[in-house]
Amino acid sequence: MPLRLRIRDVPEAATNRRGLLAVMCGCVVLMVGMVAAINLAVPMLAASDLHPSASALIWIVDTYVVFFACLVIPGGAAGDRFGRKGVLLAGLALFALGALLSALAPSVPLLLAGRAITGIGAAAVLPNTLAVLLHAVPAERKGVTIATWASMTGIGGVVGNVGGGAVLAGGSWRWLFAAAVPVSLTLVVLVARIAPVSPRHDRPLSPLGAVLLVGASVALLLGIVEGPEAGWGSPIVLAGFAGAVVLFALWTFVELKAEHPLLDPRLFRVPALRSACLGMTAIFFGMFALFYVNASFLQYGRGFDVLRTGLGIIPLTVPVVLGARHVGKLVQRYGVDAVIAIAFVFCGGGLVGLSTSDTSTLYPVYAAWLAVTGIGVTLALPTLSAAISGSLPPSQAGVGAGLQATTREFGSALGVAVIGTVLTGRFVTALPSDIRADHDPHTVAQALSAVPGRSPEVISAFVTAASTALRVIGVSVLVLGALVVLQSRLSRETK
């Protein structure tokens, strides 16, 4: 009998691990998918009864990402300190609460509050899904488990675009947030039922450091986002940039003085780590800037409905899903620097190629440039992830994972802010002078509402603005890529 029990227990344990992996991956897909899906709702939000300004639209997208980026490392530390399963459950509950508040929000400030709460929840969820998995799987399965978990970030982008498009096809942006509530609550039930309890550690928390990092990031984005409408010399913009400098300096001081900092600024003295983090930030800067413009371009410029728009981004994600596993062989054959250089050429070149699109561009041509950009992303992500991990000793593997998440999400937030700012400024300039003088619109929805009979001129101004914005982002990615490769080579030569 004992032998029979042991034989039966083996497949049962494997089944339980597969179930746990599926649930944890589901959590990751939901958190990442929400980052991508919200971009599809921008035209709906712009035309909604909330009447958001151009800067408010950027904040609706970015608030979630900023809190997600800045709190993901503290979220992991909280899991170590208070219990990973408990913090994971709390994060999912916060995510559901924030999504519900967003769905019901009667005004932009309440919608932003909901987005902030969902971002805090996501920051608590993401690092603890991996921590729970690594505690539950045997040592020989950890590598496969980490690879599967990491691939969910790419799949999350696909699900966010396709699933978000399907939900938004119902006709209201509120449905996107409403749909996230039952999904997150279902995950709460599943996590509570099957996730194991892992040991706690006396890992110190740094709430002051976390608050300063969030404040500095918000101040920086405030300066970038408010520039086109408030004026680059306005008090709010100058205060944003000045506040960012002061708060980042204070954050550095606090973390340097802390006995156990959550993110030690001294780590960035390592050239290879600094280069890889800049590279990761740059890739997500370009990718999420594209997501922000792509949704509006396909709907306004090409006349796609929201579901076709969600499906329209798939050519970018196909290389990511299918090609990531082969990148390691290319690195072994050609070297890290060569693969990173090629990645940035494809990514930046693809964005510049997309900037040539207009209302007459055939979708297959547009899709081809998306695929070129996707090849660059595919080459970059695993290579830069390995570079970040390889720059730190094994004892700091958790810090490396946190850095990857932080740089990804911060790059995403920065990309949306910059391209949204360029888009707004160029759109206003490209509008006919009488529309600007009589109505001063800053979004396509405002312009179409003010002069409904002149939609071709409004759409033409938007397409011109989108082309300029994508070109600026593409060139920026190419320049940042050159800096990444140069610094990476210098770091290897000085070893």
C-alpha cells in the first residue's frame, strides 16, 4: 500500500504544479495585458462623457504603469516580509477594487485613482507569482518554470490587445475595467485554494524610498505630459521637472543611507548593468509608445473597429512568441553586442518605417513594419534580461528580477508620455488655422466634435502628427541603442 500511494502521489504532485503554474501565469497575463489593452480604449475615452484633455488621456494610460513600475520591488520585499501568498492575494484584491472604481468612475480624477490602485495591486502580484512558483517547484524544474513565467509578459501583450479589443467591441471603455473584476476575483479564489504558503523572511522595507521613487517618477512625467497644453515654460511644467530632480536626489540619498536598501543606487556603477537597464528601458519605451499611437492610428486613420485594431498589432507579437527561444543560439554565435546592435536597428528602423504610413498605406505594408519592430524586440528582451542577471551575483537574483520589471514598466510609462506629448503638439500645429483659432482642440475627439463636417482635415492632421511622433520615437530608440552598445563594449574592454 505505501508503494501504491507513492506511485499515485507523483502524477498528483505534477498535476498540482501544473495547476499552480497555470494560475500564476494567468495572474501575470492579467497584469501585463491591462498595460496593453488600455491603449485600445483611448479613442473611446477621448469621445466619452468624461471629456478628458489630451494630457488626461496620457495620465489614464500612465498612472497604472507608474505605480506598477515603482512599487514592484517593494511588492516583492513585502511578500518576503509578510508572506508571498498573502501579499499576492491582497494585490489581486486591490487590482479588482481599482478596476471596479475605474469602471464606475464618474470623473477623470476618480478614474485616475482607480488606475493608481490597480497599479499598486499589480506591483504586489507580479513579483510574488514567481516567488510562489519557485518555492513550489523542485530544483530541476526551476529553469523551465522561470522561462515559462517570463514568456507570459509577451503573451500578456497579445491577450491584452486581442482580448481588450473583443471586450471593447461591446461599445464602452468601462467594460474593459468591468471585465477585469471577475477575472481577478476568480484568480483570488484559485490562488487561495492551490498556492502554498512559503516561509517569511525578515527583509526590511523602505516605505520612504518607495514614496520618493513614485513621487519623482510622477513629477518627471508631469513635466513631460503637461508641456503641450500648459506651455513648456509654465509653472506646473517647471515645477514637475524641478520636483523630479529634487525627489530623485532625495531617493538616492535615502537609499544610500539605508542599511538594507530596496534598490541600491550603487548597483548602477556596474557598467554592464547600467547598459542593460538602459537597453531594457529603451526597448519598452519604443514598444509602448507604438502601442499608444497604433490604437488611435488604426481606428482614426484606417477606420478599423476596436476588435480589428486589437488584432492589427499581432504581427509585432508573432516574432516575440515564436522566436525568443532561438535568441540564445544567436548570442552564442555572434556575441551579446552584435545581437543587441541588430535588435536596436530592427526596433528603431521598424518604428521609423511605420512613421511613413498614412491613410493610403496598405495594411500588409504596415504589418510588415510591425514585424520588423517585433524582430528587434524579440532579439533584445532575452539578451538584455540575461545581461541584467549576469551583471549581478547569484545572491542578488531577486534584485535583478525586480530591476527588469522596473525598467520595463518605467520605459513603458516614459514612452507613452513622450509620444503622447509629441503627438498632441504636432496635431495642434497641423490643424487648419481657423480650427485652432476658433476651438483650440487638443485631441481628435475634441476637433471632430467642434467641426464634425471637416473630419478629413482633422484626420489628416492626426496622421501627420502620428508620423512625426513615431519618427521621433524611432530615432530616439536608435540613438539609445547606440549608447547601449557603446557602453556595453566599454564595460567589456575594461574588465
